[in-house]
Amino acid sequence: MMPKFRFALLLAGTALLVGCQASESTGPDALESTGAVQQDGLPFAVTDIANFNEPWAMVFLPESPYLLVTEKAGTLKLLELGGEVRDVAGVPNVAYKGQGGLGDVILAPDFATSGMIYLSWAEAGENGTSGAVVGRGKLIMNDGAPRIEGLKVIWQQTPKVSGAGHFGHRLAFSPDGRYLFISSGERQKFDPAQDMAANLGKIIRVFPDGGLPPDNPFAAQGGVAAQVWSLGHRNPLGLAFDSQGRLWNQEMGPRHGDELNLVKRGANYGYPIVSNGNHYDGRDIPDHPTRPEFEAPKAYWVPAISPAGLMFYSGDTFAAWKGNAFIGGLSSEALIRVQINGDTAREAERYDMGARIREVEQGPDGSIYILEDGEKGRLRQLTPKG
């Protein structure tokens, strides 16, 4: 049998290059301005905006110079581009340990009128357990003291388990704004990804208030199965819709085998029964082609890139990249550009950023913003050269 660890591999027309898996990082609080710099050797100019302590996610506010940035230890920051950074009050207590803490932040589809934002975080349970939760509340920022009011939990991982890894908890609204999708990691417990009595290792679909759509694929089973849109996922750290309204996720494989998936209604992506990676102790996991009943990834990486953050580019600033996906790389310390052709995907370019990239988003002006992982992680803006 050909070994899984190889330096070039083709799948669905995808060229897969070198990376290595790495664990999540932790660190003390730090926040300082860096000023603007330019980085050579890349096809874009890079401008440093600010530093954050273990930043995890960001979202731009519409028709304004503001963006929100989450820090894993449990702080939400409001940054005015070209201006100051302020703490946002009303953030919940988080279970800050390992990969756990404050996670994603997105805006409600009707944010312009409702002011509602959505947060995900790791929440402590009984006897040392924890689990991801999602809540929503109203962002108040018109009186100089930004805060969240009326924060209410609308979804939680079931069951809470021991350990501090693989929460997932990325969030994305469907393009029509009717449904909220949540990525739920399998918490390093393997089997829950296939267990319909748990919502771990799943992609979840709920209404914006947490209610359950009656047309979910497993609604008839009741219980947490009624939340499930797809199953057989490991640690999904990116969730985004493309311009055709199709949902994609990327997720960390075990030892290699990171995946980019086109998420289909009711599909089973096979973990931990199949994976194009191996267990960390070296034991083999059968590859996807050995079990064709499971949905295979559209692209995968051996060696790993350790993906974090997923964005589909729709702007005109980088016109040649419209429709491409961008993935942040942790162990690969790279920004990965992926070309999508129909329902196939291939890595087109890998940009060496010299740091672990936790998040990638498109700015209102069409430039690309990335967040570095860890202490003093930089927020960086990418713009065309020349």
C-alpha cells in the first residue's frame, strides 16, 4: 500500500503541498498598535493594522469603519480602522483552556436594523466537562461604551465532555438569512461524529433563534439528531457559502488529511471510519476511496496545512481571484488560495506569511484581512501591489 505521508498527492484535481499538523496555542493578554509595514516576496502588499491577544475571529460592521475581533481568553474588541480599540462589555464567561475559549462572531442578516450579533464560545460544565455554545445579543455602540445586551444561548453541544479540544464552533448564515449553520467538532472523542444521539462531529442547521427547521434531514429522529445537517466531521474550523449559495467547510484531519468539503444535506463524511490521514500513534485509518458510501472531500492535504478560517472572495479589488476560496494555515504559516471549478477544488497558490494564520475575511473595500494566531497576533490587510 502506498503510504499516506507523501509530498505530492492529487485528489479531485487538487495539488497538495507541504505542511505539518500543530496544536492550538495559548498566551497572556497583549494589545498594541504596530503601524504600517510592507512585506516583499508576495503578490500583494501587506499592511499591519493592530495586534491582538490570541485572536480567533473577526467581522466587519456594515457601512462603518468598525470591525469586531474575538480573543480566545474571553474578550471582544471593537476596532475602528485608523482609530482606537475598545473592549466590548457583556461578553460571557468562557472555558479558556486548550482550544477552548471565545470563538466566532458574525452579524445577524438584519444587523442594520436589529443590531444582533452571534457569538460562539466554550462553556464549562459539571465535573470538568465543557462544550461549545452559541448565543445572540444586541450590540450597543452609539453611546461610546460598546456592549452586548440581552445575550441568550440558542444552541449548545450535547453532551458536554472532558478535554479541551475540537470545539469547532464556526458560524455562517445561509445567503437568504433564514438559517444559521454551526460547525460542531467531535471533541477528540472520535465516535460521536457517527452517533446521532450526540451533536458532536456534525454540521448543524437551525433557525436564527435556535429553533429547528422541520425539513432538516434527520428531523424525524427527534432529539439532537433533528439539528443535524451533515455528520462524520472531525474539527471543522471553517464554514462559508460560495457565490452559488453552496456551503463548504474545512476541517483538520488527524495526522494529516486536512479536508475541504462541499457540505451536502444529510451527507456522512466518514470520520472516524475513513480519513486520508492517520491516527497520531501511527495506526492507519482507511482512505476515503475504500468506503464510497461516505462523501469524500473535494480537496485534502497530506502533509497537513492545519486549516483555520475559510472565506470565498467576491470582490473586485483582486478581480482575478473572484470565486476563489481562501484558507488560513496554522502549522503551514500560510494563506492558501483554492480554485473552485464546479464541484471540484484544487490548491492554486500558497502564500508564505511567516506566522500561523487563524482567520481570513474580505473587507468592505475588497481587500483581504488576515488574523495571526497567538500572542500579539497581527491583523493584516492585503491589497494589490502597485
